Amino acid sequence: MMQSTGKSVIIDYLILLIAWSTTTQLYAQQVTFGNELESIPLKCLMYVALLAFLGGIASTLQKFANPDIVVSRPFIEILKDTVISIVAGALVFFVAEQANTPVMVEAAMITAAGWAGSTVLDRASSSLLDKVFPRPSLSKERSSEVTQRGE
């Protein structure tokens, strides 16, 4: 049988302590996140969905009215635009709520997000990815090389 040294016992306790604290922090974040979502009234979420839907359907109707745009599968296009507009509206709603935006401004933002649809989602995801995974900046010499070669 292998005997534990004092040093290895301390390391084992430190690993256990780190694992325990990480687990409790993750649990606390989940409870807070769940409580925050549950505190939003259903009526409010229905208004968000309605405003985003109206923005999205207006955008879709304008797309169908444009003779330059040919839609081969209208049902799929309507379904895609509806889902994207509601997701974009919900995203804007959560951000606006966190920023304590006035209600009427928030309603306009949600409707506009429904209109813009995937543009809002593309920009939001790009911004989030840039914050989570920042791109390394080029040195001045490398930057001038790239500019001269036209990369």
C-alpha cells in the first residue's frame, strides 16, 4: 500500500476545495439565471414575441413584394424569417432589460430587431465572440506588410 506524504495530502485537499468551489459557483449561477427567467411575466414575453413577429413579417412581406427577389419556397421563407425575428427580438429584449431602457424605446428596438432579423444576430454573435476570443493585434511592422501586400 502506498503511503501519502503530507505534501500530497495538501494537494489533494486543494484540488477538492477548488472542485467544490467551482461546482457551488456554477450551481449558484444556474439558480440565479433560472430565477431571473422565471421572474419575467408571460404577458411580457408575449408582447416581445408579438413585436418581433410584426417586425419580421413586415420585412418578409417587403421581400415578397420586391420583384428582384425570387422565393422558391415561400412557406420555409416565412417560417425562417419568423423564427429569426423572434429570436432577434428576444435578444434585444434581454439586453434592453439589463440596460434599464425605457419601455417605449425597448418596444421600438424589439420591433426593429424583428425587422432586421439575422443582421442583429450576426452582429451580436460576432461582438460576443470578439469579447470571449479576442483577436491578436498585429505588430506595426506586420500590419504595414499586410497593407502593402493587400491581404
